[in-house]
Amino acid sequence: MSVQKESKEPIFYGDPLATGGISVFAQEFDELFSYEGDDLGVRYTPSSSVFCLWAPTAQEAEVMLYDSWQDTAGVALPMTRDVRGTWRLTAAGDLEHKFYTYRVRIGDRWNEAVDPYARAVGVNGDRGVILDLSKTDPERWNEDKPPLADAVDAVIYELHLRDLSVHPASGIKYKSKYLGLAEEGTRGPEGILTGLDHIADLGVTHVQLLPVYDYATESVDETKLDQPHYNWGYDPKNYNAPEGSYATDPYNPALRIRELKTMIQRLHDRGLRVIMDVVYNHVYDGYLVNFTKLVPGYYLRYTSDGKLSNGSGCGNDVATERAMMSRFIVESVLYWAKEYHLDGFRFDLMGLMDIDTMNEVRRRLDELDPSIITIGEGWKIATELPAERLATMDNASMLPGIGHFNDKFRDSVKGNIFEFEEPGFIGGLPGLETVVKSGIAGGIKYSGTSGYFADEPQQCVNYVECHDNHTLWDKIVLSSEGESNERRKAMHRLASAMVLTSQGIPFIHAGQEFMRTKDGTENSYKSPIEINRMDWERCAEYAEDVAYMKRLIALRRSHPAFRLRSAEEIRAGLVFEKAPAGTVAYTLRNHAGGDPAEHLYVLYNPHAAELTLNLPQLGEWTLAFGEELVTKLEGDKLTVKGIGMVVLAVE
């Protein structure tokens, strides 16, 4: 994620007379002014538009109407103060396509800002836009989504939109755009599938998109897209409107909405669900953001000496625990789920958010569609809220139905991400078996494992690569000096195999299937596109590894035993077997999860030398996966040579 420079403009928190002497920082402020109505923002009809703003500390408020995104002169329409800090205005006439902002007087200062609830914005997101959103729906918009019985049935594929299409050999017309991911029939070097066809062919179930909400101009200027630009987008500016740089015309406020919906519809048509990466833990600039301009001091956390809390490392932390911020987050998530038919949400730095807000998100999504996935980064990070109130892995037992990225499994498999030259299990580092076993068991409490945190497997997201830190390939290169690329490829395959055959929710990064490299760059959030783009020439070169990943995904999806629904099922069906030091073997027994195989035997072997294992005497074992490693399978003896995974079955 990017690091935001701190502005030095002082904040004025308003005249206490506006709030009856109650400070914006006081607990009583929420008790007196939190608002539960469902009409915040603007509601449009052809005959009138109704505006509702929450700004308790304001002494005056206006709606500013503009004819374009860049007009300097607008029309000011006074608002009337109403209950619990709200301001209202009903403007007669058809205002469709008008641009608008709010102006509020805080003491003797006037601040102008975009409506936090704006659902459409102009170029660079500096003004909201009044639209009839039903006109942005593509054809067949209300058709059914691809089915999903349980979160552990998901195979998540994390993707940045620009990365997918911008390579010259991608074969994709709409490079860097929403529509680029919607294109079908694209081909690359040697005729390989690219883009959407490539993703669908892999067999994954979900595409997780890095941020597609409207992010800051400082990251990507939508008026200068002809110049080199790149950013991951972890700089939220307007939470409820799509990013314009991914649209074919960022100056058309409705088009970015329609094109994003079109892309989602096309993914659904191909059997792929869509997860959105959301960043409610911080904003792009704590001083300039619309929240601070409209209600200074309320929406962000502050230290005891009046400075912005900065656990995020981005200059500020959002006060998710405050009633109106919590409500905003919940309603924002529900809006995206309903209006854009999204199938999941990944919460950036979720450990900075409070437990109550995350549980309310989950509760409301369950009411809408229980199959919508919620996962997040439950890291423990210092912020101005007690640890027992934060949505961290340590508090997973208080966050049912919410998945946490399992960093312990990640680091045990490939080595600590902050110790670049440290190998993990796949590099032959001894003593990691018990942590690896915890990941295999889906992060639940299981005898003989360590590092568990989850009550149920749906709370565990196993992965070895994501957009952050080094790619798996680059980490392997850094931690395996002097080794051949063939050995490194075997290590890479083993790591991916471990993710796809462990309990919980598996997660892979776009390009992991062809051993993606960023040329050793650790944090590429604003690196040149040449570092970040998916290299379709490399994809063609590593076609056998792409096929291996495809087989892994098919193996998982064809065997319910790898997708057990509960901790009880895992403890009943999973047995860790005796295996040589530095290796891990286990069985999934008695048609676990309704599996067609009576028993499965899985071996993770990071050693190149030949070794022989005694198999449990459960029946006649046959080879199901990893035939390239097996030199002999006879009776209760298995002999393997080489790094990788072997799966046997008793039918």
C-alpha cells in the first residue's frame, strides 16, 4: 500500500455552540447526533432531487450545483437544519447529470467537499454527480450469479486490472480498462489464452480485484492518462463510486459505472464470482478528505496529543468504532453488494477496524446473501483503540464467518517475508512442520499443530503470494542462492500445491501460475507498469506450470475432502501420518466430506533425494497426483524422488 504525506493545514473543529457545547470527540456526541435514517446522500427523480447531509458541527450548509466537473462558478442552494445533525434540501426540477458538492460553515470557515455518499463522481472525483443509476445497468443485469455452497469451495485469484491487459502481447483491446477483463477470445504468444479466457480456463471460482473505488488523484490523475501512471489504489477518495482511470472515458460519470457492471456481468457469465478489495481503515489524506471537511475531528482517530493516529502507515486511521463511520462502512459494503452484484469483500488492514463493525457487515450480508465472502488482513497493529476491540486474528473467535489471511502458513511455507534470504519449508528449512500442519488443518485447533487461530476453516485464508511483498518466485530466488531454476520451479509448484490442498480458503495471486516475477521488487505499488504487468510471454514459456496449477485447482474442486466444512469434520477426517523429518504427510479418511475416494494420502516433500515411506494400511493405494515424483508404489510402501506433492487414493 502507498504511504501518504501528511498535510500541515490546521483543523478547526467548530464552534461548540453548534452542538450545544458537546465536543466532536466526546462519547455524548454519538449519543446526541448519530442518525439512523436511510436517506443520506442524494435521491433523484425526474421531478426533484432530495439531499441529506450529516454535519452536526456546521452552522450553515449549502448544496453547490455545477454544470460540469471544471466550472468555477456554481449555484448555491441553502439547506435546512433538521434532526440529529442532519441538513436537508429538496431541489425541484430534473437535475440529472448535474455535478454537486456540499459547502458547510464551521465557525467562520467555509469548507467545500464531495458528498461522502456520492454514488457517481466526475473526473478525478472532485464533485459528485446526480444520476439515474438504473440507466447504467447492462442487459441481463439481474440474472443469477454462479453458485457457491460454502466459502471453502472458493479458489480466489487476486488481480490488478491494469496488470492483466497492458502487456503488448496480451491480445486485449481495452488495455488497463474494465472492459479489458470483459473481453473474450483473446490470445497471446504461441496462441495461449489470455485475459478472461485464461482465468476461466484455470478453474478458479473468484476474481479478487485490487481497489476499483475512486482513489486519489495523487495516485492516478484521470486527466493525464496519456502519461505513465500506475498505482494499486489503496488511497480511497470516494468510497461509493468507481475509479475513472479504468473507464474508456473518465469524463463520463455514468460510463465508468456501466463498464464496471458490464465487466462483473461477463465474469458471472463465465462462472466467476467477483471480490472487491476495500480500504476502510484509512483515507488518502486525513486533512483533505471530504469527511474531515464536513465534520472535522469525527471520522478519524486521534492520539491523546491531538495528532492523527497512524497505525496504517498512510497518515491516518479511520475511526470505525464511531457510530456514523461504522454505519457508513456497513452501508457502503451493502451498496456495492446490491448495486454491483459483488460476491465478496477483502478488507485491507482489517486489524485496524473494530469487531462490532465487521460483525455488523457480516450480519447484514448474511441477510442479503450468505454466500458473499468476507476476508481480511487481521494483523495486529498499534492504533488508538484497545486491542480487545480490534478485528485481528487474535480475536478471530469473536468474528464468525470472517476469514483471515494466514501469514503463519505463508511464512512457514516460503520463509519469512521480511527475511529475504530465509528459506521456508519448501527450501528445506527444518522445524516448520507443526506450523505447516496448522495451515493444512485450516487454522483450527488441532492436536500436534501450532499457530492456530480459527474456530472454523472459513476463517482461514491460506496463501503464499499476493500483491504485497515479493512474488513467490522472487522470494524463492532470494532464498536459494546457487540453486538451479529447475529446483526453484519444483519448490514453487510445491508451495502452490500446499495452498490448494489445505483446508480453509485457498488464495493465489495473478501470474502465480506462471511463476510471476517483479524482477525482485518487494513493494511495487507505484513501480513502472513494466514491473507490475502480467507477462504473457512468460506465461507461454511456463505453459507446463500453468497446466500444473490448472490440475491442482481441478484436484481440489473434485475432492470435497480438501474442502471440509467444519472444524469437527476436519478433526474427524484428517490424520497426520509419520513422515521423515522435514516432510509432512497426512490422510483424509472415510470419504471425508463425502469424497468419492474412501481415503486420500498427501505427501509434501521438499527434498530432492529419494526417500521411502510406509503408508497406512487402509486398502490398495493408487496414484492420483504427482506421478512425476513416484519411482515405486507397492503395497504399503511409497518411494519418491524429487521436490513436490504426491496424492494417493483408496477408491
